[in-house]
Amino acid sequence: MSLKFHNTLSGKLETFEPIDANKVRMYVCGPTVYDFAHVGNARPIVVFDVLYRLLRHVYGASSVQFTRNITDVDDKIIERALESGESIEVITQRTTDTFHEDIAALNALPPDFEPRCTGYIPQMVAMIEELIENGHAYAAEGHALFAIDSYDGYGRLSKRDMQDMIAGARIEVAPYKRNPGDFVLWKPSSDEQPGWPSPWGRGRPGWHIECSAMARDTLGASFDIHAGGLDLIFPHHENEIAQSCSANGQEMAHTWMHNGYITVNGEKMSKSLGNFYTVHQLLEEGIPGEAIRMALLSGHYRSPMDFSKEKIAEVKTQLNRMYRALEGAEDSGAAQPADAVLAALSDDLNTPQALAELHALVTEINKADAGNKPALQAQLRASANLLGLLEQEPKAWFQGASAGQLSADEIEAMIAARIEARAAKDFAKADALRDALVADGVELLDRPGGKTEWRRL
């Protein structure tokens, strides 16, 4: 099967040809663990999880290697520790644990490698030493800096000229820099800041060298796909390319993929506007992670996307329809995804089209006779799995509680009371109990033999 992805480096849609089809490798920039991930952070997690699933389907799960890092040393983390009085270790561990819980709720598969920056300091120091030795970097006043004049390809990812890049990055002007655009590979740490020994004195790595070193250590000097948010193109990914290519003497990644920005209710996401949603907050409100995931997949990954609770409510209704189509499904063995779903995802991860194809499958299931229905249900599950959807059993989905709703035990108790009331011919009480359940978003399904099943609407 031919896969086509938009390569930011070339600016074109290209047929994907892995360096080694038996070892397809991808790297996605992970979180800086000082606070909860917001929905903008979640978009690349979800989008490139679909890419990972697609590559595993096409090339085989054992033939794909996926690295997503954890940035656990950063100035924002240091600032948070100073503000809170907590240690950096406590903040980063708690935030990492919450990040893992939140993205698991979004059905994101764990990566094959999840390096933490603090575990790769020796590799970062070694790469900086290589860059200094080959004339691409220099030491000055306890710093090590990359010399952008030494790399002819600087700016080819972001496609900006030097002055635009310097202005856009708000680059610090420092007397020890040979060129204002030279960026930090290593910087000194005060006694209160985390630091490690190095040839340039006690200090800590710059942001960009972290990913270059971790990617090289886990995936090799050159790999297939590097991905992340649009905001990372410059300076982060531009600088990664410069330092990796200069150290390794070869292209860092052959394909660069970037997802678009998220707005909330048509406005830029901002804490001051009160439209700043974290994944953790939404989950605590009882919003299903799968609904958040589907909302993030409802737009093409390269396009800007508006995110709202109304959008989540809309996709939750769509998920209800899909799960209803799976009710009564039997395990019919391994099934293959629908060709139309595969075709959509193979065309630059066209998730909106893939979702449309899932809806078409649901329509087929709803029209199918008993003989054809099981195979279609199995195909729906296999197709949805590529998108990380429909991974629960229908009963579990429909009985999942949202914040403030009745618990499953409370619902069962009210149903039992309703059955007793009906048996006693107290129909007014029975109707009142049903009405109370409906008001809480619970649908009752009376079955033969006096049994009553329920599901949330």
C-alpha cells in the first residue's frame, strides 16, 4: 500500500518510502512536564498516534519504532519549582504520571521509547563536543553555542531568511555570541538550578540539543519521520536539523510532519480569556477521553482547528451511534479495516474522510440482515482501531458516568425500585423513577421477562 504524507521540508505531498521497511522509525516531540497538557498539546499526541497505528498496520507492529520524549529539565520547570517551593523531581514526576494517565484516556498507544532528558545528559555532552570539534559550535563564557554561519542549510525547514528568523525568535543578544542567531547548546547553572558537569563547567543542556541527542540514541543518526506541532518548526526543529546534520553528516529525518494550531470557540486559546482547556480538566468533568480524541481527529491535522465543548457533545452523539451499531457483536476473529478507511489515512492522514467512512459502515450495519451484520461489525471495529476509536465494549461506553451523574449502583437501585413499583401496580411511582432517570440522561430498555437494561444517552 502506498502512503503519502505532506513533507514540511519539501513543502510537497510525497510518497512515503522508508529507509528500511523492516525498521520504520519516527520521532515526535513530547511534553515539557511542568503543567497539565492542554488540548493544543494533545493534538499532536492523538494525530501522530494515528500515524503510528497506520505504520504498524502497513509494515507490521514489530517493524515500527516510535520515540516520544519527556522534557524534564527546562527553564519553565525551574520557574515552577521556585514559585511552588516543590522540588523539580516532585513536579516532573507528578506531571509525567498525570500526562500518562491523560493520554491513556485518549487511547494513545505508548511509544516504543520514551527517553527523559535527564537520563541522556552524557549523550548531549558528547554531541556538543562533536559539534565543537568539527567547527560547528564554540564555547564562550561557560556556554556552548551552535554557529549558524557554519551550516549552509539553516532556514530550509521554516523557509525564512536569517533576519526574519532572528526577529521572529526574539533571540537573546549576548556579547559572547559570534552571530546574534547562534543558539545555546549548553548553558551555565547557578547553585539553585539543576546542573551537570561538562567540559564548559557545571550547567544544563539547551532545549534543541535534547531532542537531537535522544533521537540519535534511540532511532539512529537518520530516520524516517520527525513530527510535532506547527509552532515547533522554528526555532526548535530548524535548530535540530542544523545540529544533527552537522554532527552526523547526514539528513536527520527524511519526512517532517506538523499539525496545525487549535483555537477555542474561534479565539486563540488563552488562560486570560477563560477558554484554556487542559485534557485533565475535561476528563475530570466526566467528558470521555474517546470523545476528546474524536473531536481532535474531526479536522485535517495540518489545518487550524476550532475546539469547543459543543464539538465534543457533537462527536459524543456520533460515538453513541457507532457503539449502538456494535451492540450484540460477536467475536468473529481477525478482521481487516475497510479499504476506504485505509485509503483515507494513506492520503496524508485524512482523518475527517476516515471518520466519514466509519459512519458509512455504521449505516451498512444498521441496514444489514443478521447473516451479514457480524462481518460488518468486525470490520467497523478493525477500521476504528486505526483511529484509536471504539476500543470499549458498548455496555461499558453507554454506562460510563459523567461528573454529577448518577452512579451505576444508584441507577441499578432505582431500576430495582421501579420494577418493584410496577409489580405492586404503583405505576405513578414507576413512571416517576423512569422520568428521574431520563432527566439524568439514562435510557431504559425494557426486555422480555421483566428485565430492564440501561444506557446513558
